[in-house]
Amino acid sequence: MTPVLARPAHRRTLALLAVTVLLATAAAVAVGRAAGRAAERDHDRAGQPAVRQGKFGLGGPGRLIFRNLAWGPRRDHLAAVPLNDPGAVRTAGPTDCLRFHAAAGTGVCLRATGGVVPGHEAVVLDERMRAVRHFPVPGIPTRARVSPSGRLVAWTVFVSGDSYAGGAFSTRTALYDTRTGTLHDSLEDFTVLIGGRRHEAVDHNFWGVTFAADDTTFYATLGTGGRTYLVRGDLTRRTLTAVRENAECPSLSPDGTRIAFKKRVRPKGADAPWRLYVLDLRSGREWPLAERASVDDQALWRDGRTLLYALPGDYGADVWQVPANGGGHPRKVVASAVSPAVTGP
């Protein structure tokens, strides 16, 4: 069978089409490579941590989980790194949070909600990071904590509309028992004792809960009358007893003997008003830590010797650490991160 030969004009058209395809492919490759090089330059110039998509749970040993603040599609998502290698490539999951904490396989995530009227909610997470309970909250998230056993969960939000507040802030702090399903939606319903006497005032504000191991005792901050107090809570008796003045955002040590807190060392409105301190609950002795920057955060015990906390950074905040004994030096351990939690031993 004699082959049918293409006409000369047709052959020229096919050749032109082939050249066009080759040129377009080469251009696309060149553009892609240039974009890649530009992205690498931007990454190097920005100094942002490397982030990869993946999965992780709340029960893994020796893991540091936090809200990722590195720019990119996973900003504000929870991410994890090995506790002994916090500068490693971070694994970011699908869960986004504004505030977060976890312990013993239970997590709490405070996040924004969509819809016609934006709002916020507290989400209780299980060990596999699945949402098991949702609670609407009346304001902007600021603090979150889970008890060492994973049974109790607490959160604090800023609210507006309280007539007594004036220009000051107002808060709501809630506690949730994952075992019984009991929600204490406001610590303002508890009885407050200051100096051994019942204290009643319309301006009671509570924030920064930290739990003891017995799942009954907890500590928090009380603000009233222009003063702040460290209060010890009893969940069974529904009481809050003031134990010290000028102590905010407490964090109980793993052995239950010390509390880290921020202490106001300068008047309201001044620059750098707070300093991190540690209080020995048995002796009543307190001491400042080596971090001299103003820390407006609820510190977290990395272990029995070291505290983690956030300071302002180039992309929102960075996580730092400092020895709890008052010695040593502060050190940045995780860039572009906030709201850390430690899992496992």
C-alpha cells in the first residue's frame, strides 16, 4: 500500500506546531525553575521554619505541639516537632487554633468560627486530634489549659459589654470535666475568699487556670479593685481563696510544689510591666527568672527545671525557654510559634 505523503504546506504547519510546543514547554520549565529559585530566596531571606503537611496525635512521647505562625498555607495550624529537636522540620496538621494546650491525650483548641456572624469556640480534642465537644465562647480566646490527667479543661476569653469594666478588660473563664460532662461556664459563680472573708464585687475577673494532679485543686488569677491575686480553687467546694497578691497567669510545676507567674514590676501603662517569677508554695519564697523582657504569657513547664513562654517575634511570636531556678540565660527554642504543649515523658 502506497503511503500518503503530506503536502508541503501541511508539513510546514506540523513543524511549526512542534516548535511552538517545544518553546512553550521550555518556557514553562524556565518559569517554574525561576519561581522555585525566587521562593528559595524568599525562604532564606525570611528565615522561616520549614513546614510539611502531615498527621500527629496528642499521645506521642516527647513531642512539642504549638500553633504554627510561619507564613504559608499552614499558618495558625497546630504543628509538632520532637521535644529534643525543636528546630526540626515541623509537621502541621489540619487543625487551626488561636490558643491550644494538651495533656494526657486530651486537647483544647480555641478557634474562630465562620458564618454570617463570626465568633469563637472551644473544641475538646481526643488523642487522635478528633473534635469530641464544641462550646461557643463569648469572646476572644486568650488562655487554655488541660489538667495533668487530661480530665479537666479550662479556657479564658476576653469579653466586651460589661458595664463595670469601663476602659479595662473583662474576662470569662470556664472549666469542663470530660469525665462527667459538667461545664462550669464561669468562675464568677464560685465563692471568693480574700483574707479569710467572703469577697463580693461586680468586677471579679478570672484568667489563667492551672491544675493540680488531684483534679480538684486549681490556681488562677483574680482581678478586682485594680489588684490581681493568685487564687487557689476547690472544684468540689466551688471556692476560690486568695493566697498572694500581684501574681498573674500561674503555671503549676509537675511536682505541684512551685508556681511560675508573671509579676507586675512597673505601673500600668508602662513599657515592660511584667517579669517572670517562680513561687515556692511551701516556703512562700519567690524569685525572678533570668528573662528580663516583659512576658505577657502564661508560662508552661517543659519539665521540672525549665519553663517555656512566648515573646513577640518577627511573625507574631517565638517560644523561648529559661531555667526555673533563677539562673542561666533565656534561649529561643521555636521560631514563629505560640501556645506550646508538651506530650509524653
